[in-house]
Amino acid sequence: MQNFKKYFPIFANNPWLVFFDSWASAQKPGYVIDWVKQYLENDYANIHRGSYDLSERSELLYEDSKKKVADFINANSRVEISYTYNATYAMNLLATSLARSKQLVKWDKVLVLISEHHANVVPWLILKEEIWIELDFVMLDDNYEIDFEDFKKKLDDKVKIVSFAYVSNVTGTIFDLPKVNEILKKMKNRPLFVIDASQAIQHFKVDVQALDCDYLVFTWHKIMAEWWIGVLYGKKELLKELRPSFSGWWSINWVKKDSFQDAWLPSKFEMWTPNLNWAVSLLKALEFIESIGGYETLTNHENELVAYFLEKFKKYEDKIELIWPKDEKNRVGVFSIKIKWMNQWDVSDFMSEHNICVRAWHHCAEPFMTEYPKTATCRVSLYIYNDKEDIDKFFIALDELLNR
Ligand SMILES: Cc1ncc(COP(=O)(O)O)c(C=O)c1O
């Protein structure tokens, strides 16, 4: 198994660290860290209205990052990419802009999955409180996949938005979104199809054209860039019609004392001083992924780790519940476990004493956690820098815990 740890300084600086919390936020390669430093030392200046060389150099890097992101998700054009701060911000911006543009009005219905991260629940709940939309939850089946019977039942004429995660951050299920799209396509008035790809994009290719989604959001700190940059993707013709719910300096064409005009795309949704060093960090994170062999490497490495973890886990099946789909093809490397007689916080505290970082509680998916596993879980999430030795250390600690 290839050693990817050497690319990540955090492991040289913390030699005992076993990092299994990448689904909360991924570690950063030295390549990204060094480039951000180099950028700040050599090229940094605010962009857009500076005609001097430094500003133009920064602008070029910013545009390069946009082009790279557009290629990465197979968008038609870079103007379909707007940078936000993160996925939560992107979803809030989208929801409130849909309301402001009257594309979502009283009694319109939004459908989400019961397993959604709160970032794809609360923005709609706010609109429920404020403009009286309805929010309904599509259930999962016994295998933690979309319950398509339930989906079809709830998909009535009032539904204007279907907003689903691509991958559950609790179970690791890769939801069958192509099938969702097939169903939506057949409707006379197709609702808008929104995807939260925050736990997908770091594992496999997300192709917005193949998915035929209208909007897609994700966050970059989970894919090895720095925190504080996210993406709102939208089809160009839809973004043109959408009015941002708030505005400021870069999102206008002109301002008078009593009126203003929205800017063209993509500036319309980037109303602030842009997150320049973060944009550089994501450009470099994507270059890093390419340099190690792209998604193929990420996926093969992860699959090998998943198979190894599962083999080891067999011994514990009667003591520990694993909350995830049985079908190997439809999941990625996260293990939400529940030791039946224990508080999951105690499990994560115990792991922490062994330098193993895992995450306990509801994983910001409370509607799901109260409905299905019924309590908290302890989440072990894998990424490119993990290896079999990390998994061995985890199971040695687990044995010690269970033998207490
Ligand atoms: C599925 C999903 N959506 C959205 C988010 C929110 O991401 P951010 O905090 O970067 O906005 C997360 C974070 O864990 C997530 O797992």
C-alpha cells in the first residue's frame, strides 16, 4: 500500500497521530500549505478593480482556480461556479435567493432526505418559519438507501425543490441520484434538483452534467484545501434568473441613491472581497490530487482500507452495530459504529487517549439519528493518508476498551 502520509506535515509533527476524522475536515498536504504561504509572500493583493501587476497576478490565480473547479465537476463554464465560504453558506444563499426571487413561495414544498446534514435542513426550516413553505423528509429503507416508494409518494405537484445529499455523512451511502433524476425528468413540472456533494467530491468524480442537477453545493476543507471556501454551482440559465438574497460591492453593476442593478455572472453571487488565499489553496489541492493519480488513486486506496477494516470488524459484529448499507458498491469509507452498552462519547474519549481521532454524537444529522440508530454513534472516517497500520491501532484500542 502506498504511503501518502509523507505528503502531510501534520503526521511528521505528530508521529503517533491516527487521524480518522477526515469527514469533519481533511488534513492539508504540504504542497497546499507551502503554496498558500508562497502566494501570500509573493502575489497577494485584492482583485477585480486593481489594474496594477500584483492585483492582476492574483486575479489570474483566482480565475485559474475557477476554471479548474469547473473542469473538476464538468460544469459548462466557469461562470456557473460561485465561491462562498462553505457548503452551509452556499445552501443558505441558495435557499434565501430562491425565496427572494419568488421561485419558492407559501405552500411550496421542499423534499430532503431524512439523513441530511443540518446544512440542508435548517435553511429550509427558516423559510418554513418565514414564508410558510413546507418541508418534508424522504425516508431511507432498511439498507440506508433512498426509499423510492416513499419518495414517489411524497413527490406531488407542490414540490418545487428536491434537495438531496449525494453521500450520507453518517452511513457513507452513495445515494442513487441518477435514479432520482430519472424520476424527476418524467414530471410535467420538474422541481429544481439540488445536490449537497459535501461528502462525495473528495471520494469520486461528481459530474454535474451527467447528474443533470440544477444546483450543487460543496465545501473545500474536506478535500484538502483550507477551510473557508465553498462552491455554489448553478446552471447558467437558472443563475441568471436568480436574485441574490444579499449584495454588496462586487455583486452590482451600478448603484444609485435609490436603486442598484445586479452584476452579471458569476459576480452576482460573490458580493465580498474574495477569499483569495483559499482559492489558491483549492487550486493547489486539485493539483495535488492530480499529481498522485487523481480519483483513481483516491478510490483504490480507500477501497483497500475499507476491505481491510471490514475484515477486521467481522470479529466484533455481535458486540458493535455498524450503521451502513450492505451493498459495497454504494458506499464510501466511513464507519458509524455503536457499541451497544456504551456512551459513544466515552468511546471517542478512550480513542483519544490512544491518539486516535474519531467523532461521536449525531454528526449534524439529528432528524436521522433520532429516527434510525436512535442514539449517537462513533464515526471513523478514512482518507488518503490513512493506512492499514492506523486500522490495526484502532482495533488494538478497541480490544482494550471491550476487555475493560
Ligand atoms: C453532507 C454535509 N453537508 C454539509 C456540510 C457542512 O459543511 P461546512 O461546515 O463546510 O459548511 C457537511 C459537514 O460535515 C456535510 O457532511
